Amino acid sequence: MTYQTLSIIVPVYNEVAFIAAVLDRVKQCGYPCQIVVVDDCSTDGTREVLCRISNITLIEHDHNKGKGAAVRSALAHVDGDIILIQDADLEYDPRDYRNLLEPILEGKADVVYGSRFAGSGPHRVLFFWHMLGNRLLTFLSNMMTNLNLTDMETGYKVFTKDVANRLVIRENRFGFEPEFTARVARMGVRIFEVGVSYTGRDYAEGKKITWRDGISALRCIIKYNLFL
């Protein structure tokens, strides 16, 4: 199959300081693309910024639902042959799109993960316990799915429209990541992983994920691998 078009999903919640820069970088990625932004009921002025930005499809949630719900809303509006999820906080760099898209464009993959723990791209040095938690959750997910991912929790997930059409997402918040992994593993599709750069934030800079999300991820690993 020849892939022609790219849809980029950008879930966003309270990222007024970063959202304009993120979307500017996305627009400069070098690929013609549809940009679907889901504002998850931001209260810090993000929505007002988004309303001034052209050439995006803007979906507005009337209350905060979470990343999984934002992706689910966006999937109903995408029209590209390839879908890429882009976080709205500049931790992930759109300059990595070429490497992320290559396995699909070459007809080798149906799903691509952008791993923060593989490859030689630059990485900001931050939280040891977050890194350990991510690796533990990836290890447990791999045990259940029989995959050998290095970064199940990565924000960069890329997949074809065929995968999107078969995808069912129930989780509303960060449980989206292990649920997505369990579901694509069950599909038997071709999954690749490529290294990406990562500029993590600390909590003073707006990082939102907490240990509670780790507990929820563990619940989702068990639920979507053992009880579906």
C-alpha cells in the first residue's frame, strides 16, 4: 500500500506556554498533514490561543476527560492514511517524524513506537524513579503481550488508518498507553520501535503525570491483557 496523507493528533490541556510553539514545529515537519487538536477543557488560556491558530481542526471538550478521551475524539475526525500522536508540551520533537514514519512508508510496519530509551538522540536528565517506573510498566506489559518494546509509555505512537479503524479505546486518561499496546498486540500487526530525542519537564515546568497514573497503568496492563 502507498501511504499519501498524514494526520497528527495533538491532545492538549493547560499548555498555554507551549502549544503555539508545538504547532509551529508540527507545521514545519516537512510533510503535508492534517492537524487535529483536542483542547481538553483548558483553563489557562490555551483555548484562546488555539482559536487564533489557522490550518488546524480544533475539537473542544466541555470538561476535562484525559488523553485517551482526547485521542478517541480526534480519531473520529482524522482522514490521513497514517496517524501520529504528538504531545503538546515540547517534550517530544517533531524533527523525529522522519524516523518515526520511515518503517510505515517503506511498507515494513503498521505501528511505530518512538522510544525514549533507544537510540542516540539527546535526552534531558531528570527523574530516576520515573524512568524506573516506565521501565517496570514496559516490562510487565511485554510479559503480557509477548512484545519486546523498550518504551510502552512513550507519547509518540504512529499507526496506519487500517489499525485506527480496528482500534477501540475505552480508557479516558493515561491508561490509553497500555490499552493501545494490548490492543495492537492482539491485532497481530507489524510493530516497530525507533529511538527519539526527549526533553522532559519537571513539575515546576508543568509535568502532569504522577504515581497515581502509574497505578492506573498497572491496572490497565492487567485488564486489557487478561480480561478482554
